[in-house]
Amino acid sequence: MELLAQQVLNGLVTGSVYSLVALGLTLIYGTMQVPNFAHGQMFMLGAYIAYALVTAAGLNYWLAMLVAVAAIAVLGVVLERLVFRPLRHAPHLNSMIAALGLLLFLEAVAQNIWGEEFRHMESPYGGVASLFGLLVTGHRLILVGVAALLMTALMLFLTRTMAGSAIRATAQNPEGALLVGINPDRVAMSTFAISGALAAFAGVLIAPISLVYPAMGAMITLKAFVIVVLGGMGSVPGALAGGYLLAMAESLGGTYVSSAYQDLIAFVVLALVFTFKPTGLFKEAA
Amino acid sequence: MPPWGRFAPGVVLLVAAALPWLAPNEYYLQILTQGYVFAIAACGLNVIVGLAGQLSLAHSAFFGVGAYTMALLATEAGIPFWIGMPAGVLLCAALGWVIGSICLRSRGSYFAIFTLAVGIIIHLIILKWESLTHGHVGVIGIPGPAAIGPISFDSSMARSYLALLFLALTVLAVSRLVHSPVGRTLMAVRESEPLAAAVGLDVMAAKRLAFTLSAAIAGLAGALFAGFIGFLGPESSNVETTFNMLLYVVVGGLGSLSGPVTGTFIVYGLSQMLAVLQQYQMVIFGLALVLLILFMPKGLAGAVRRLAPALAKPR
């Protein structure tokens, strides 16, 4: 019973990160129909920037997080302007290949700056707390809490503000959004900024728990794709729920079924979904 | 046909046949041979990505299956290269047919993500099925091709020409496909799949044939790779290998016949020759992929076609 509770807690921590990353991926897919294969690299770079600021410059963890998030949001905007916007009217294949190029480029840049070794980042909340008899580090609790706050803020932004509604409208019907006067360029730019920011938040939050290394983004992109396909490409609630679901399945499956093939679970699920529903589980929607 | 175009294939063949003689030493000869092998794999990727417009990210998985089939048949069962290699090709074709039948029902991004997942599953199976594939250790001591009559393939020179022969056969096969009705259908699918289906073309059959051929060619390249190098690790089947091959094809020119070959020689050649490049290799490659897609989406073949129409081969 205690093992089960511990695994559920682990699932909650991983799920928070999965959901944040998948939300960014689904927003970009929803508004621009681009599968951003380089999304995990923004997650990775966010973690590295915060790591550098905390260890080299001695910055406070939260300040470092904000700087990293701002930097990656700007990176997202730059990538949109320089790479994805010019390709918007090119064949779909081209933007997918460009995203793959960015994946290789960003990962190689990180590898050249910080090297291949695994880096450890201290959390200011390293202490152990006791929660209903379960031992858990303070950082994990903070991670789950901050992630929940961010998701709530995102939902409020998407439903209660004009800018958020413009993103949802574009995802539902690009031509219709254009007709009612929504500027597609501005939507694309804000979507990339938000998506980058969410990825960076996730990266900085998980950095003290897992280690920081150049390849940390590759696997999470793949997991995020699985989540987005399960929850519906472009669906925000789908990405939210899917992240927690996949993390729980992995955490419990890894404990009770097989830990050697834990990473395989996600991809087998994805292949099964596509085998029986070639267009994904849900219709594309915002 | 422009006067130059007629001679182009012959000239290319002559240059290719001369290259092994020009290699200054054994090391370069081996790089050249591997270049031919990767060019074969790139031609296979070009069939599904360049001709049919479907971004398959499972290509290196088929490369791995072909390589491991040949290698394991030889080391575990003592089956010679000349039987193991075709066996690998056939297995890849069969797998390609089955996987293609399933994956190709998804389109666009879904197809890319689906094949990415399939590629990773196959790679993880190769990596984790230690009792069969020896996992991280890989397969060592793989025997190369045995002599056929008086022709022995023990020397690097002979292996180089053998690889070149298979490359020529591959290009010939792809060329036959391009100029066949199925090839026309594939190009129609690439431009607009709904339109191609609307005029009554059997879109699924054409795409499946392209995927099967692409997988079989990858298997051939894999088997040659294993037989020539003599050892084989699981990294041959990982996704990065697919990305490399994609870069070869994009540099040379997506959808062009000669593109994958020239692209492989430029990118693979440069990465092997310039030691300076090693550290920044992926920085440059990644950036090159993005810049090419932005400014030269048809690669070198497209640039040549635009700048010197007389030199280019007509479609």
C-alpha cells in the first residue's frame, strides 16, 4: 500500500512535468499544425540556463527560473519568426524537417557549451517533508504545486482574455479567425512564446530532481507526442489529463510489470492508438 | 532532351568507377565504401520522403533489421553473407509491407509521429533483447561476403566495387519506379493526396509499394554495412541515424534521382575528412538542415536545375 502511494506520488511529479511540456506542444500543433520536434530542446535549454545562473552566478532559484523562462519564450518567438513563419505556406513536409533540424542544432549547441556530462542542480527545498506518512522532498511538493498553478493560469488566460481566445479561435478554425480580424502572425508569436515558457518552467522545475544533460529533451518530446496524440492533437484539456495519465501508467507499470521496458510503454500505447484510430483518439480541437 | 543530359549518367558512372582508384590509402577506401553504403540507404529514404512526400522516421530501424539479420544469421547459424543479405532484405520488405499498411493510414504529422514511435520500438527491441542481439555489446566477428568463383571480396578495393555495384542497382531500381505509373502516382500524392485519390489513383497501394521498397533498400544497406565493417552495434538503428540520412537526402535534393548520392558524398565525406568538424558537426548539420529547407528546399539538385538548365536531367 505504501509502495503504491509512493508510486502515485512519483506519477504526480512526473505527470506535472509531462503535462506542462505536452501543453506547449499541443498549443503549437493546434494553432499552426506544426509538430514541433524541437520542443524538448527548449525544455532542456531552460533547465541549463537556470542551472548556469544558479551555480555560476549564484542567483536565487526562483529568479533563475524567471530568467530562463523569459529567455526560452524569446527563443520561441525567434524560431517562429525566422523559421516557422516563412515555411507556413510551404509544403507541410518542410516545416517538419526544419523542426528536426532545430532539434539537432539546439541539442548540439547545449552539448558544445556544457559538455555531455550529467549536471546536478541544488534545490533550495532539499529538506524532506512528511505527508500522510509518506516521505517526500520539499521540492517535489513545490513542483506539483507550481505546475498546478501554471496550468490554472494558462486555462484562465485561454478562456478569460482576448489574446487567449484568439489562440483558441485560430486552433478551431484558422480561416474563421482571420475573417473576424484575428492577426494570425500575432497568434503564432504568442503561442510560441507561451509554449517555450511552459517548456522552460517544466525544465527548471524538474532539474533538481532529475539531472541536467543535453539529451534530456529528446525523450520528453517523444513522451509529449504520445500524450498529445492520446489527448487529441491541439486539445488543451487532453494534454493536461494525458500527461498525468501517462506518468501514472509508467510509474505503476514500471513497478508492477517491467522496469526494463518502462520506456517502451508509451510508444506501444501510441502505436496501438494509431493502429486502430489512424487520426488519433479525438478529433482535433482546441 | 538537352545535349548534356544524355551523357550525365555515363559521366557519373565513370567518375564513380574511378573513385576507388583515386583513394590515397586503405582508410579513405573504407570511408568511400561506407559512403556508397549510406548512399544506398539515403536512396531508400528518398523513395518514401522525396517521391511520396511521407516523412518516415523509421528508416534506420529497417537499416538495423537488415544489418542484424545478416550478422546474426552468419555468427549464430553460420549462414553465409550471400544468403543472409537477401534474407535481411526480404525480412525488411515484409516488415515494410506490414508496417506500411498500418502506418500509412495516418497522414502528415500523424504518419511522422507514428513512424518515429515504430522506429524507437524496433530500436529498443534490438537494444534490450540481449539474448538475441547482445544488447549494447553488439555483434562482433561478422564474416564478409565470400568469393564468387574467381572473384574474391577480401580486399577493400573489391568491397568498394561491390558496394558501388549495389548502389548502381539501387539507383536503377528507383529510376524505374520514378518513370513507372506508380512513380507518377507517388508524385501526385506528394503534391496533393486528396486530388490524387479523387482522380481515381490507388493512393494506398502506391504509398505501400514506396514504403516497402524504401524498407528493403534500407535493409540492403544495413546488411552490406554489417558484412563490410565486421561488427555491429545497436546505435546503427537509432533515430539519429535516420536524421543523418535525412540530411543527406535534403542536401542532395529531395525527390531527385542523383540527390541522395551526391548529398551523402558531400555530408558524409566532409564529416569524415575534416577532423575540425567533429566537435561542431551536429551544430553545423542541424543549422544546415534548417537553412536548406528555408532557402534551398530542393537541395543541390534543385539549385543545379535552376542555375544550369542545360546540365540538368529533365524530369
